[in-house]
Amino acid sequence: MSKNNLSKNPLNSPRRKYSRYWWIIFRVLISIGLLWKATSGIDWLSFFSTNLNIKPMWLILAMVSIFIGNFCGGIRWGLLLKKAGFHEHLLNYVGLVFTSNLINQGLPSTIGGDAYRALKASLRNRSSEKLNQNEYTNLNLKHLSNKLRLSIGITIIDRLLGLAGNNIVGAIGLILGGSIVIQLGAELGYVILGVTLILSTVGSLVLTVKMTSNYVGKILIKFHMNRVEPCLNFAFRYPITMLQLMFSSSIHCCNIFAFFCCLKACGVVNVAIESLMIGIPLLSLLLILPISISGWGLREATLSSLLNYWHIEPSITVIASMAYGAITFVCALPGLINLLNINFRKKISKYFE
């Protein structure tokens, strides 16, 4: 493409570039504003004069819990990809999930990290782990496009499983303690749990009954996505769908336990677990929206307001939330291995040749 064509491209126009910068600045200001809102009613001088003793062991437990949750999420996504015929080592897909989590630390939404891992999964191949510039020009673009669509479809399936687990945990939280927040909180929890289980059952029946499963297969073939069918069966077909829902719920429980540990590290004696079962799933849904940068400000404002119903001081919640955000960033740092193109397997193998 010539220089003149690049200058005429609307994607490279100065107006679009400046609008993108202003949009980033706007989200940063929203994060700062939400942080200010969450901390505006706190008397910090009185708070720090109480000699808050942070307990490091609880923070270490929180870090381990978040790491396990990220690792399990990567295993699930990697298994889905391998069901579709992707041949990378499973740990490489786990690494891509950590990299996408690291990228999300600087983005306003979790969708950006999902797009990254879907793209990288479509480009990588076990037989040729890296493609140089000359190899890119010789690629079959149609095959690459189909592979990218396939990896995007699998990532969507992975997100649907995560959403189902998130809804189940949040619904149970509402059933246990939703009436403290809103009058019909428990009833709302039953509705969310019922809808999630009904949709999961319907999806499972569609894939289990031969007539409907054949129809789904024909639709996938029509859109050149027939390799998604084994992934759908692995995710939603009975009885494995029950295990998938429990597995997805346990991943979200890891994040809930991590925030529980952050509160305990800040000296909170009695933590109502149902409050976190409401707050963390709600926060997961809000983080999909491009409101703030990596949830900063949004997380503190949401959880400090919610946990106040259970008589947890907003100042404590803000400190615990900041610790949780910092630990989330630290747990995503293994994703640097992919961003820096570090191949430890090759480096180690040199010593055994």
C-alpha cells in the first residue's frame, strides 16, 4: 500500500487518532472521578491514626487464589481450542490467557484481552511457533481468516461458560443475602439462577437430541465453522455441561476468596461471604463495559457502597480493593513471557543437546 493510500485511509486520519486519545483521557478521568467518589467520605487522618496492620499472609493467599483462577480459566480455553484441532501445547494457551489478563490491566474492558488471545491463537502453530515477515506473505489468507473466526467463536464459548458460572455464583449470593440490599433480592437470585439453568438445559438438549444436533451441525458447516461443534459438545452437552458449570463457578469462587483474603488482611474480622458473592460477580459484569481503566475506581466505588450494607467501613473496602487490583496485576505478569517473545522451552533445551 502506498504512502498516499495510507494517508487517505480513514483509520489513519489525524481526527480519528486524536479522538482515540481523547477517549482514553476521558476513561482515565472517569477512573479518577470514581476513585474520588469512593474515597470522598473517608476521614483518612482518623483512618491512618488507628494503626492499620496489614497481614501479609492473607495477601499471599489472595495472590495464590487469583493465580489458580487464571490458570484454570486458561486450561478450560486451551481444552476448547484443542477440541477444535488447534495443536499448540496446552500451557501455551494458558500463557495467552495470562497475557490477555495483563493487556486488560491497561484497557477499559475485558473484550480487548479476549480479542488478543483469539488473534494469537489463530496465528500460532506447534509446527512453526513463529512466522517471519516472508512467511506472512505466503499465508493462505482465506485459511487464516477461517482460523481466526474459529478462535473467536471458541473464545465466545469460553466467555459464555464464564458468564454462566458468574451468574450462578451471583444468584446464590442474592438468595443468601440479597434481601439486605434490595427488597426482592432473594427472589431476583432465584430468577437469575433459574434462567441460567434453564438456558443451560435447553442448550444441552439441543446438542444431545440427534435431530437438533444434526441441524446445528448443518448451520456450522454452512458458515465454515464445523470445527466448533466438538467445542460446543465439550462445553454444553449433557452430562459434561454440569461439570463445566461447576468448574466455571469454582473459578469465580477463587476471585471471591481472593477479595475475602484482602479484607482479612486489612483487619476485617467478620466478612459475610454472601456480600462478596453478590459484589464480585456484579463487578465482573460491569468490567465488560468500557467505563474505566481496568476497573479502577469502578471496583472501589461499587464494592465500598455494597459492603457498607454489611457494616464494613468504606475506607477498609477501598484499601482492600486497591490491594486486590494490585494483586490482579501481579498475577498477570507471567503474560510478559508472550509479550516479550520469551521461549523458555527452547532456552532450556539448549542445555540438554
